[in-house]
Amino acid sequence: MTGAGDPFSSTYAEARKQFLQAAQDAGLEVERKLHPLKGRDGEELAMDVARDGPPDAASLLIVSSACHGVEGFCGSGVQVAALRDVQWRNHAACSGVAVLYIHALNPFGFSHLSRTTHENVDLNRNFHDYAKPLPVNEAYRDVHALLLPDEWPPSPANDEAVVRYVATHGQTAYQAAITRGQHEFAQGLFFGGTQPSWSNLAVREVLRAHGRRAAHIAWIDVHTGLGPSGVGERIYAGHDDAAAVARARAWWGGGGATPITSIYDGSSSSAFLTGLMCSSVYEECPQADYTGIALEYGTVPVMETMQALRADHWLQMHPDAEPVLAARIKQQIKDAFYTDTAEWKAQVLQQARQALLQAADGLAA
């Protein structure tokens, strides 16, 4: 992607400033959905939305960032670079594709260097029909107390207990128990909530405003934290529908890209999940054919990521922790989800640009 200056930022406030400036430079209006709370440095928080294309376009591509807060450093950089990329914007326009950039789905987590919303909700586990019984994650019950000990760093006994669990059940089962999502422990990891979060309701408003006139919708939601460093795994994000999976693989599976993986057939680095954000498209834009992926960039080994998440949740439960320890934990979680090197960022942008072009071509076909 072309454009002067590094599109990546070191703070949420800087990322938002870059996004708003890039949208303005592109001649686009920005819709601001203000968050009720303030950021880590007292700054205004918002889910910012910029549409590049006519309101009645039959084809709409959504590009979103920061579903999981701290992962927004990567996704924001992708969005800013795309807005600066005249060739990409012309390609989308000539393909008849409007592009909707949703910056900071979870601005609170982005600013506060946390994966969760201000409600301690994992946004991508929060999209349920709350009039019905919620899924039960029995495996998480077995590890909750283990994951959040009374002290941090964990005691040698706690470390040994985690090692024993992984040795007994396997690393894949350990990851799945933690990450699948749970609705029982409100202060726990990967809590899906017991009602729609602020971000859930806000993104639904965006979909209703921008998606209900489209016959075809694609969505690229940028994530980080799983897989080999710098590799953008393309994880199918939609209902378990063979035709939609085939369409996603036809669009995004070529050009030397990583193959489309799926949580439904076990091919993804992600565990099977419930309450996914992509379900909102089916509910809010039922008239559209939908095709989506999570573009998941690897950073550090998964056990390091799990440890960073444990530390951050411990810190949320212990706000009086020593400032030096708190700062170390916040740097640890940022490093787990954002690799601030020129090589990693170049890999991110190259793969993202390819995915955007493929989406526009798929929508135009």
C-alpha cells in the first residue's frame, strides 16, 4: 500500500488521529460513535466509521479493526494504509464496491491495552440471542482458578499446575478451554457476557445504516495473536455453510496466499468459538449474500499469548498493583499482539492489500 509515513501507531489516540486524517485526505466523512468512557490518558474514545463509495452500492466490503482492543494497532495500520492507497481505492470504485472502514470496534480495549471491552467482554464471543440459554464451557471451569492466581507473577506451584494440565490434556485442549468463550465467570478470560456489550450494539447500528441496501457483503476483520509471526491466516468467518466457505476459498485462496481455514473443520489455528461477531450480518442485513474472513496475523508463540492474557486479567482484578508491575504487564500484552518491527509491518500490509483486492474482485464477479 502506498502513502507517506508509517500508517501504524504507538497509541490508540495516535491511531485514531491517523485514521481521521487519512479519511479526511481521502475526502470521506467520518461517523463517530462516542464511547461512554474515556481512554487510558483521558482521551475521547469512539468507534469511527468511514464509507468510501455510494450509499446504494450493491456490493459492500467491510474492513474493521480492534475487535479485540489491543489487536487494533495492526488493524488500524491496515486501514490507514488502505485509505492512503489511491490505486486500491480506484480499483474498488471501478469494481463497483463500496468500502466501509470501521475503526476501533472496541476503542476502550485499544486505548487501555486490553483485549476486552470495558465490560470485560470478549466482543467476538458476545453475539448471542440472550433470550435463549447461553453456551456452557465446562472445560473452562476446570482452569479458571488456575489461570487467575492470587499473586502475579504466579507462584512456582501455579506454574507447575499449568504445566501438568497441558501435559495431561495437551496444548490444543488448554487453548480451547480458555479461548472458546464462557459466560459463567464475569471476571474470567474470554467472557462472552450476559447481555450485548456497547460495541455489539454500536456495530449493529453501523450495519443497519450501511449494509441494508447491499446485495453482497464481504467482511475482513483484522486480528493478531495466533499463528507464525507475520503470517496472515485467513480464517473463514461466517455460518457453517458449504457454499459460503467455497466462495471464500475461491476469493481468497489464490495468489500464493495462505489457504482459507475454518473453525468448523479443525483446520484453523483458532479453537471452535461461539458468539461470533459475523453473526450480526445475517441478523442485521438478511437481504445480502455474506462472505467473510478474520485476517489473523501471528505474533508470538501461543503459550506466550496466553500468559500475557492471564497477566492482564490479573491486573484488572488488582488495580492497586505496583506501577512498575502494571507497566510491565501492559507492555507484555501489547507485545503479544503487535510486533513493532519494519519487517512484520511490511508483511502485514502486503498480505492485507492482497486480501482487499481479492475481496473487491470477488464481490465484482
